[in-house]
Amino acid sequence: MLGPGAVYSYSLFTQPLLASFNWTTTQTTWAFALANFFLGLGGVIGGIMAYRGGTRSVALIGVTLWGLGNILAGYGTASFGAQWLWMTYGVIGGLGCGMAYIASVTSVIKWFPERRGFGGGLIIMGFGLGAPIYGLIVHSLPAFAAAAKAAALFVAARTAAEASQITFNAAQYALKPDVVAGLMNIFTMSGIAFIAFGCIFAFALREPPRTFAVNGFPTNDDELSYTTTEMLGSPQFYLLWVMLFLNVTAGIIVISNATGIMQELTGVAAPTVVATYAYLAFFNGFGRLFWGWLSDRIGRRMSYAAIFGIQVISFFFLGELHSLAAVAAVYAVVLLCYGGGFGVMPAFNADFFGTKHFGANYGLNITAWGCAGLVGPAFVSSVKDLTGSFAGALLPVAIMLLVAIIFPLISDKPVVARPLERAA
């Protein structure tokens, strides 16, 4: 989970990529958006494959595709442009992320039926921690430091030119070829590491048993589970889908352009902002464990309502804050809640629909993640390109989350009579 979780460190590369190839914010962000969309699709494919052939093979394929997407991105983006990055990092890498993700989550949800929230949150925390851990490694690389420094000058000059309505001379601030090559080499070497380490640990996955003792009584999950078709016929599935979609949309808006938004609000130099966000990203991981654990105690519904409510306040005030400490504090809260949505949702889905078909069922659930991965970055980058500022995207998100609070409150576990009758 740590390797594919590095996808959330993409915002570290947005300014260097933008400056390296003189792309727009939309062009640069689209690779991340596609990675999130195809992550959802990879979850569906991986979930179906896990049910038929086991989680280990799905995990192996997933980490290999994720690494391959990075390797190809590093080798060909400078020659073939943004579309190459979209297809390699976005499509191939995104599919791999989703397959590795669903294999790991399916395994842990089935192994720990009495602590689904904590177990799911704990393993998904690995995905959330992938970004800050990877970010700390990347920050230590001289090639990244050189690219980030040059990119900061490029972006600052272009922003000033746009504000003054004068023509920006991109050639004057263009990154040197060796700096661009060093940046892209980070993608290549990262991909090799993702495959090597990912495959080692994927081999350790074990298939869970089909029968457990829950609260002292033997439970055969076959008798308590909805098939994917039955789940799709239940309105509860669509409530869960919308809840995950809205939470991801909100969080990914600030994650996809984290350094740009924080720099705009605070006016602090890019290197300081990047270093600050590298530590804040840990909250994305911790939120998955915390909210998953809490949902075992106060229930999934109240947990999700609280996740939405806390973010309403956060997004409402974020645009009015201008000190780095204050912005960082709100970011920490948003990331905690963003991660929390992922920590709670697997247990939510398993509580409602059982675990026999969990891989395919939850794979469909996380297509919400994929769709939000397109909508969120596209929305915020469009606002930036049209207005020259990220701030205009924050208030609409607060209003959206305010409306979203109702969805967990009206959700209720579906009636299991029909699946039980079918099993009998």
C-alpha cells in the first residue's frame, strides 16, 4: 500500500512539470486526475479477479502496473508530451494503484470481521502514508531540489506576467535540459523501486478463511453477503457511492494543487510550502486509522456525518487565512477527514453487503473515488486557469459538504432477507 500511495505526492511534481514543459495547470493536473479515475476502474477489475483467483495475484499485477506507469512516464514524457504522461502515469499507473489497493483492503476486511473499521483503517493508512514517506525521500534528492527551485522562479514570473497582462517569455525561465532529465529520472527510478519492493510484500498475502466466529458464534459469510447484482439493486449502495464521491471531491481539490494553494494563500516561498506539506500529508494516513477505529465505536453513519461537518467549517474559513500556521492547521484537518472517508467506507460497505463478494462490491464503490478524481482536479484547475486564483473553488466545496451531511444520516442497513432466502 505504501508504494501505490505515493500517487498522492503528485502535487510535489505539478510545478516542476509545469515549468519543465510550459504546460497549463489543467494539462499538468490531468495526469493525477486520470490516475484517480483509473484507480477506481482498477479496483473493479481487481475485485473481480480477487474473488476468482485470490488477492496475491491481483496485488502482484497491481504493483507491477503502478511501477511500470512511472517508468514509462520517466522515459517518454519529455519526448511525447503531456498525453504520454496521462497514458502512462494516469492510465497504466492508475489501474495498478486500484488493483493493489483492492487486493489489500479485501484481505484485511475479511480477516478481521469484528474490527472492520480499525482493520480497514490500519491497512488503508499505509496507502495514506505512502505520499509523505515518498515525499520525504524525494525532497532529499538533489535532482528534485534543483527542479523545484527553477520551477518556483518560472511559476512566479509567469504569474506576475499574467497579473500585469504582459507576454511571458517562457524561454527566459526555461529549465535546463539536465534539470528536466533529472526530474524525469525520479519517475523512472521510483517505478523500479515500486515494482521491486511491492512484489516482495505482495507474495506474503494469504487468503482469509471463509468461516469465522463472530461474537462467539460461527458465521458463514456466504449466507450474509449480497452478490454484486443484488448490491446494485439496493439504494444503499448509491448512498455510499455519493458519500465517497463527495468526500473525495472535496479533499482532492486541495490535494491535487496543495503547494500552489498554500503558496497563494500565504505568500510563502515554494520550498517552505513544499516542506510543510510533506509533513501535513501524514494526516491523510492517520485519518484513515483514527476514523476507522472511531467508526467501530460510534457507528459508520455518525462518523461520516462528522467527517462532512468538520470539513464544512474548514473549507469555509480556509480562503480567509493567510498565515502558514493557520493554513497548515486547516489542511491537517481536511486531510484527516479526507483519509477518514477511506478508512470508514470499506467497513460501511462490508456491514451493508457482507464480505463474500467484497472485492467486486467495494471495487464498484471506489469508482466514486475515480470519478471524483476527474471532477475535483478539473474543477479547481479550471478555476485557476480562468480566474488566476484557487480561492474561488473553496466556498462551493463548503456548500457541497454542508448538503452532504444528510446522506449518512438517512443511510440504513439493507434488509438481508432475499440473500438469506436464496442461500437457504
